[in-house]
Amino acid sequence: MSEMSYLEKLLDGVEVEWLPLGEVSALRRGRVMSKGYLTENFGPYPVYSSQTANNGKIGSINTFDFDGEYISWTTDGANAGTVFYRTGKFSITNVCGLITLKNKYPLIYKFLFYWLTIEAKKHVYSGMGNPKLMSHQVENIPVPVPCPDNPEKSLAIQSEIVRILDKFTALTAELTAELNMRKKQYNYYRDQLLSFDESSVEWKTLLEACDYVDYRGKTPKKTQSGIFLVTAKNIRMGYIDYHASQEFISEEDYAIVMRRGLPKKGDVLITTEAPCGFVAQVNRENIALAQRVIKYRSKNTQLSNSFLKHYLLGSQFQDKLMQAATGSTVKGIKGSRLHQLKIPIPSKVEQDRIVAILDKFDTLTNSITEGLPREIELRQKQYEYYRDLLFSFPTPETVSN
């Protein structure tokens, strides 16, 4: 694809008319459906709401409100302005809107969908702390329609754009499916490799096998820059996400905040609350650790810190952790109880063998510098680049309503 010239060649000199979405489509909202309603009317037809996970699906019922091809959007909350391409029989809740194309103009649903993934969020109103994209805002979103007076040519242009973007989308979906499969494979092999019975190896409590630091106490003063503060929000299952939350403390306060012990590469971290039991290994120097995080370090070479990380991630330990945790709504565990949980100490040769196998899976499924997550990120950026390029139509100064 030769950059901008491809779009120019595709248009072949035809004009693009910009029309408000309300002129080319009809808009409507979904209806209120409680959890009780979903349970009492369970069936095969999906119900979509404002969440983005699981394609927005929150349940299934025995009836449907819509049947065909549509576009839905999220009207309220953190995901306001998120759009979905919908087909088949389904229903939507009251925090969703639905777009139905009129026959007045030659438009393809998928073409409009891809355009709205660029444009819709620009029109979200975030006042009063609750983002919204209501119908009166959506109807004014400008929509490009290539040569509307020549429907055949217009649909051919749109179809070609959709074909290209569908290929990128399919590739990302394939990589995501492979990542999910690899994660299941990783979890299976991890649990198999880390399943020890009481008599086959020596067992010690975390307190016996490790030195620890519990960083509970006064919340340190935050700064705009300085030493990165790793909080419970940064710790994922297996790694530290330095983008999830970015907080800092001053270099002057670092020694005071970390007076109980400085973290070193290889140290194993575990969260004690919100979330409880998330585990990661320190992979860089010069970081600070916040409350609700406990740091473990093997007392000697008998226990590998990397083996410890993998074991703490496994279902055998996680089950014991949750049994020891307290709280009905938000689970948490006190350090004194956590330290008493037991871990196996197989031979160093066996630990190294297990770590070598699981590290390969870990890199493939979690690494943001290599492996599948990195590949997915690159493909997503590639898709967004060409999507934006293919929708770089000449824009008028104004769009009449």
C-alpha cells in the first residue's frame, strides 16, 4: 500500500460528501434489564451492555429485540463512545444506543463502524465526572460518503476499505486467540510441574525460606517525577505493569520510604489486598514499593527466587492463599498469615528445570518486549495507522446539519 496515493487512487477523483450521522441513520436506545431479569429469562440470545470485555455481552435471554446488521455504541460511563459491529438476533440495555442505516444513502455498516472507531470518542462529553455520548451528540457526528450520487462506485470504495481493515482485524484476532490458548497451556503445565505432595519434597513456610519486607505504613508523598512507586495496581499475575499506574516519590524520600529494605532484581512481590495474591518479580533497580505489597527474597541458594515466583503464581498456592484470606467483598490477607503458608523446596536442579520451561511460556504470554503481547500491540498499531490513513478523506470546513 503506497501510503496516501492509495486512497487517492481508490477515490479516483470522486468527491466525498460529509453528512451528519442523524441524516444517514436512525438512532434508538436499549432498555433496562436487571440481573434478575437476565436470570429469570435466560436463553440463547445475547444481551449487550456498556462493558468492553466479552464484546460487551453481559448475559443471554429467551427473546431478542433486534435481528440483522447494526452498530451499537456505549452511551454512559468509562466506555462511553465505544462502538460495536452487531449482527444476528440480540438485545441491548439502556446504556447502549443502536444505529440503523437508512436506504437514502449508499453506506456499508462495516465502513461506518470503522469510521466511528476513529470519530465517536471525539464527541464524548466528560462533564460532571460521568462521560456520556447521547443520541443528540451522535446524530451530529460527521460521516464521509464517497460519491453518494454514484451508489455502485461508492459501495465499491467502501468495500475495498472494509476488506483491507478486516484483514488487519482478523490477524489481530488470530494472535489474540493464540495468546489465550498459550495462556491456558502455560497454566496447565505450570500446575503440572508445580504439583508436589507432602512426602516427595521438603516443605517450608515462607517465613522459614525467605527474608521479607512488608511495606505497610504511612502513604509516601507523591511527586511528578523521581523514583517509580510500584503499587498493588502495577502488579499483574506474573509481571509488573509500569503503565497501569504511574506514581513517583522524590529521590530525597526514597531512603526513608524504603528504610526497611531496598528491592533488588529477582525479589518476589505479592499483593495482600485489592487485589489479593497477585505476584510479580522485580525486573529493574531503583524502584519503590507501596503499601499492600510484601517483598520476599530467598535466604540462601537452596531456593530460587524465580522458582518461588512461579510457585506463588500456581493454583496450588493460590488456593491456599484464598483459604487463608479474609473478607467477603474484598479479599485480603495479613502478612502474619501469609508468612505461614508453606512452599515446596525441590532440588536446585529440579527448580532450574521447572523455571527454564515456565520462563519460556511466561515470555511468550506476558512479555511486552517480545512474545505474543508485543506482536499483538504492533499489529494493533499497524491496523490503526492504516485505518486512519484510509479514512483521511478531504474534509469540508463545515458539515451542514
